[in-house]
Amino acid sequence: MPRWCWRVRGRGRPPRERLIRVGLECLVFAPLDASGMPLQGPPIYLRPDELEALRLVYLEGRAQEEAARLMRVSRGTLWRALDNGRRKLIQALVERRPIIVSPSPAPSNP
């Protein structure tokens, strides 16, 4: 099983690795206008752990406790991944922005 970890340097406890059962390659979803051309806008970056949490809970219909156990994280960590993933997906839909699923960190805004 692929493992993924959001590497953050600095103070505090290091993050735990998460088990991700979907591919870790970069995926891009872009909204199209009426003529079929992609709409331009700053993309929303969805992390692999957020995608995996959404997949386990909403697509497969698993309970949060079971999904957390499968990802080898706490239920609180799974809840945060679900909350962040939902917020990002809704923002991308409402604002008609592309969604990028990438294992590497999102570029920081200047």
C-alpha cells in the first residue's frame, strides 16, 4: 500500500504516514465553459489524504472510525481531512476553479 505523509518541518510532533489506496500521481480536473474550453483561475490543491478520506467515507460509505483505522490515523485527523476536502471541493465548484490532486505541497502564495 502506498504511504503518504505531509512533511512539515518545524516545531511540534511530526505527522504520521497515512495509508492511501488510490494512486499518488498528479490529477487535474478543470471546469469547461459552454464552448468546451477550460476555465482559467487559480487552482485548488487537494491533498491525497483528503481525497482518500472523501473516498472511504462518501464513496464507499464507511464509518469515520473504520476509515480512520484503514488510513492508520486518528478519527480527529480523518475528520479534519474530510472537512478540508469538502471545503476545497465546494469552493472549486462554486468559484469554477480547477482542482489539482498532488502528492507534493501546494505552492505558497506570495
